[in-house]
Amino acid sequence: MSYAPVLAAVFVLWPVMGALGGQGYAPLLGLAALPALALARPKWPPPVYAILAFLFVVWVVISEAWSPVSTGFISGNLFHGDFAVKASSVRIFLAAVFALLAVGGALRIADGSAQVSTRVMLGAFAVQGLILALSAIFSDPILTAVYGTDPNKQISGVQNMGRNANAFALVLPVLIAYLSTRPQFFWKPVVALMFAVSLLTFTRLDTQSAMIGMVFMLAAMGLVRALPKAGFRVLFTGLAAYIASAPMLMGTLLKLLDAYNVHLPASFYSRSAAWRVVIGKISERPVTGYGISASKSWRETYADHPDWLARLPDFWKDYPVVPGHPHNMALQIWAETGLIGAVLVGFALVLLGFRLPQPDQMREDVRYAIAGVTGVALSLFSFAYNMWNEAFWSTVVLAAVAIILLAKRQRVSL
């Protein structure tokens, strides 16, 4: 039995998990990973970039020891019925293991053996896009039917739709890359319509990180097109430089915004305020950081910063400036894992960029899919999620698996 049909079955569940709010993507990655042990047998040892990424995860687990919010790796008692694994580091560690298995297994699929599986996967992505568009059009009656009329419960529904939009944004480049490189002219307007409808859907759902992701997707694809030999090296080295310089880079950006008195929407102004606090925390413990999820303990509110509150509605005064995490993973890596974590992630990205074949040595659809997914992931990385959100990282890994499956499909060279 081939591993490709197993992945196809997993991707059939992709739109279901998205419609349910996206929290099921971590178990879905587990379902994809475990059969790889029997069917694909990933090569050992893994590439150096994967080893460095895994060492980063090990460092994250170690940082649990000094995190101010750590409850230990386990809590409760198995015999009392309250046993639980609450440590974020354990969930991240398991997600990393599943990622190694799923990606390693997908790479072992024989070329040309994923014809039907790839079609099933792409069809599932298209179904998710259709469901998402319909949910944006009929959002009010859907929210009322599912969550009732309680505004607090409806907020949960809005957040679930937003997470579904982000998940679709991650795999949209795979669809666009595949369809836009088909030889028939018919597919060109279809791709343009898909892009426009997706952008309108993200706007309707007010998922700003997905909207920015569309811009980053096009920029990354353009970079690979402009640099057919060094595109991936430049792209991933640039990402590494961004993470390595995040405190200085974001600090400079904030100073420029102040100098030119740039007016930001409330959501982005609140992010900029969180970044200011986190940059200050980074300077206090620059080498090791404060430990995983430490930003949950930074509870100062806008009432503690009257000058920031002056730019926001008054009801913001009791809101924490850092709402659980800084909404920028580069800064969170520095704040919670320090220079050591940033160096490990940065070198892993550089080595990945140099390990990938040159763009002009890949099929056109595959190279644009890699670039596009990377661009969208950069936006979500910079503006949306908690660094330790295993559901988000599971979607990123599954999007990478989708690209590998696409590459295993036999296709006329483009």
C-alpha cells in the first residue's frame, strides 16, 4: 500500500477541520504521520535543517523549567481522574515528531504514484474555499443558527471563521500554482477569479493576516520568478535575517511610525503596543529568554500607559497590552527562547533555503507553490498566532506535505 492514498484521505478531512474552527489540524497531522512508519519509512538521519529545527524544539522544552507560567509537564493524578498534559512544550514536541514523520514519509513516495491522490487533495482545498466563501456571504444567519444570539458566543464563531480563512490562505497558493501553470488558457481567468473571490472573502471576514498573506504570496512568487537560480536561498535567508534582527527591526519600525505620526487601525495599533512591551522584555533576558509562554504572565493594561490609551477607545483601558502573546512570532521567539532560540531557527531556515533545488530545476507549479505558501506563512507568523499554537504549525506542515504530494504527481514539464 502506498502512503499517497493515506495522505489523500487525510486531506479529505482538511475542509472539515477548517469548518470546525481549525483546532483539529494537530490531530489530523498525527493521523497523517503515524502511517508513515509502516508505509513510507522516512530516511534516517533527517537533513541538517530538520535537526536544527528539532533542537530548537528541545530548547523550547527545556525553557519550561524557568517559564513563569509553567505548571510542569503533567498535572493531576491518573487515579483521581484529573490527569492532564498541560505543558505547551509537550504539545509542540509531539507536533515536531509528527512533522518529521509526515514530511519524511511524503518525500519517500515514488514519483508518478500520486496522480489520483493529488486530485483528491486539490479537490478538498477547493471545497474548503467554497465553504469559506459561502460562510462569508451568509455569516450572519450561520452565526445565529450555530452560536445563537449571545454576542459572546458569536465572537467565538467569528474567530473560528477567521481560523478557517487562515488555513485556506495557506493552501490557496498550491491551488493557484497548479491551475495557473496548466497549458489551457481557460484556467487563467479561473485563477484570477479564485484570487479575487478569496481576497473578497478574507476582507468580508476581516482576516487581516490572510489579506496581507495574499500580498506576501505574490511577492514571494515574484521573487522566485525574478531569481530563477537563487530565489529560494534569498527567500529563506531573508526570513532568517528577519528573525535574527526582529527586536532591532521592529523597534526601528515603531520609531518611524512615531516620528511620522502614522495613524494605524485599532487592531494594528494594539499589536504595535504589544511589540513595544515585548521588545523591552527581550532586553532584560536576551540570551535565554523568559521561557515558553512567558508572555501570558505580562498582564499590564492600557490603563498603565495613558499615552497609548489616548489613541484607542476608552473601553480598552482594562485590556492587557500583551493579550497572551505578542502577535509576532519573531519577537516571541526572542522574548521566550532568547538568542539561542533565534539562532537555531535562523540557521535552520538558511540551510533549508540552500538545501532546496534551484527554482529553475523544479517544475513551475511546485516552485510557485513553495514560494506562495512561504509568503502566506510569513504573514500569519508576523501578525496572527501564538508561536506555540500547535494547530497553526500543523497546518503549515500539512501545506508542506501538500506541496510534496503535488511534486510527486507526474505532469508534463512546464
